[in-house]
Amino acid sequence: MSIDLHTHSINSDGTLKPKEILELAASLQLEAISITDHEYLTELDNSTDVKVINGVEVSANWYSLETENKYAGVHLLVYFINKLDPLNIKLEEVRRQKVERNYKVLENLRSIDIDIKNSELDLFETKVPGRPHIAKLMVEKNYVSSISEAFIKYLGNGKIEDLNSHQLDIREVIDLAKQSQSLIFLAHPHTLMSNNDSSKRNNWVNSQFSNYLKDLKSFGIDGVEVYYPGYSPSTRDRLLSLLSDNDLMASGGSDFHGENKPNNLLGIGYENNPIKVPSNLLYEMEDAHAKL
């Protein structure tokens, strides 16, 4: 059996309701899932045999990294978080700031004749509107042909101003997660190495990435998402070797978004290169969490 510890529901930028994700996971005979909505803790009643790990994905501001490379992005997956924990309480403020960030992005888009009104974004059925919702509006209004094109041309890191104005400093996120007795993992680590055209997928696990990982270890992260759609076996092996050298854990997930990423399947990722995240990774995480 396998697990999927990185999924998104309609509460952020996915298209399925949390219950629908859980039912799909049960039909796929996944052992465990985590619904890791952006800046929002999705809780749900579980009537299936699938284990549910409370999680959330948080965008963080790593100033020195983003000064060095404005296209880089840092997302942290926080596991075993609860409703009354310090981090979750802080995320209420982050969500409010994210709404203001969205409006600033729309204002910047309007300055280059991409006319999307704030009220159009407000119509989405979600707890946390974000860039994917803006991208969907851009597609609907024929400014771009796809969500991917919207990010490549306009909405990716380094493409437009005010994208990160809502983000907490990475050390604050990690500190609040530690106060919450949660585990912190670096999501889709290749985004630390992004460039102007796209995220680097070839030979990005290099000495520079190794140095970033050492910094993150010193900040207090517990592990890295090693099993991720598109990662080759050799990339996973290099990551696992680095984690062993730095005494960090591994996690994995599909980054499932439903129809917003139609070729990316729950528990599988891309069909031609399935991730099959091993269950023993969760057992190691549970053991580590029990010691907090």
C-alpha cells in the first residue's frame, strides 16, 4: 500500500471537496492521505479505512534566497497540526493578507491591460483564493490559453510585483510549527532552483541545493518531499542520500489539485512515472511526532 501526503481540496486551489478526496483515496486503497490546503487547515470526518494526517502547506519568505534568485519559491508542508495550535491561529491573519495580495496582483495585471476585477475573484467557492484562481479567470477571458501559460508569462515567482507580500518569514513559520508540535517538510524542493523559464528539473540536486538544505536544517525543518511527480529515480536517490547526510526524513505526495492539474492523479502523480510513496515514510514521521 502507498500514501499521499500532499493534496489540495476546493478549500484552496483544488477542485474536489475534502470528502471526495477521501472517498477517492479509499477507492484507490491508499493507506493514508493528508489534505494540505494552502494556509488553511482542512479537517474532515473520516468514515473510511484511510488514515488522515492533518496538514497544511504554507508559502514562506526566505529573503536571502529570493534576493539571490527572484524566481525561487519556498513552500513548507506542516503535518500533525491542530485547530488551536499557534501556527493555525496565525494563518487566519495570513489568509486575510493573502486576499489583499491578490487584489494587488490584479491591480498590477490591470496596469498591463489584463482586466480582471476584484469582484470576479471573490466569486470562487474557496477558503483561500490564490494565483490559480486568477489564472483560471485569465483563461476564461482569453488572455492566456491555459493555467500553465498564465504562470509562465505572468504569475510565476519573479514575474509580477506583490506576489509575496502575505508571506511570513521562513523562520517564523518554522518556529510556530515547532510551538504547535508539528513536523515541517520542504515541499517540491526543485522550486528552490527555479529560473526564468521554468522550475529546474534536470541536475538541480547539486552543491548549491545541498547548501540550501543545510541552511534549512539549521532553521529546524524535519524533512523534504522526495517522492513528487516528475522526479526521476536518480533524482529521488540523490535526495535520499542528502537527507541521510543531514539526518532528515523523507515524505511524498502527488500535489493533487483535481481538474486544475488534470494529468496529475491522486496517489499516483503522472501515470507514466508513478510515485508510489511508501507507507514506511509515514511510520517514521509518526514515530518522530510522538517524541515531540
